[in-house]
Amino acid sequence: LVNVSNIKLIYKEPTNEEIYLKGDYERLKQVIINLLKNSLESIEKKGKIEIYTNICKKYIDIIVEDNGKGMDSKTQRHIFDAGYTTKERGWGLGLPLAKRIVEQYHGGKLLLKHTQQGVGSTFRIVLKKPENS
């Protein structure tokens, strides 16, 4: 179980500009839930999770950053491999499925932007900005 009372969730809104994405809302929501769940599980005591967006001319980035355990190099190489898990009770399907949803259904990318053991991890979802937004 995760003690969420010791975890601060921070959402940083870059502008007041409304951005609409094309895609499957439920599937994108599942990707973000999976990243948040992994972040929560990686924080052992007191921590924080930050979510923010970067809006570029052609792309929208959704960043999920935590100050959890971080990952070693072996884990980094395999996090998107189906069946790979570091958890005692896990199937190793969350990140591979999230990557598939972002890439195949939305034409985007799901990347591990940064990780360091004892410092945390940062994931980046890159989605094309709709032409009319």
C-alpha cells in the first residue's frame, strides 16, 4: 500500500491557453494514471509528484516527474518490455501498454526523459498539437 498523505501532488499550468488534443480520452487518461501510479509506488517515504505541460509550436509535452527511488541501468533498458517488472506483485504490462497507447493510437511518443537512483524519474508524453488549436 502507498501512504499518499506523505506525497505532494503538484500540477503546474503553463498558461491560461486552452489546448485540445485529438485522441481517445479514456486511453490517454489510463496512460497518465499508470505513470502516476508508478510514481506513487516509487516514493518510499515523503515525496512529490509534479505534472506539467510544455506547449510548443507543433507538440504538446505532458511531463510526470517524481522524487522516488529512480531506476538502475538494467531497469531503464527494460521498462517498456512486456513482462518486465521490479514489483513483487506485478505483471509488467503497465508501461508497455502505455507506450503502445501513446504511439499507436495517438501518433506520439512515451519516453523516459530522466532517472537517477535515489533522486527520481521523469517521463515525457509527446503528442502532436492539432492543426486548429
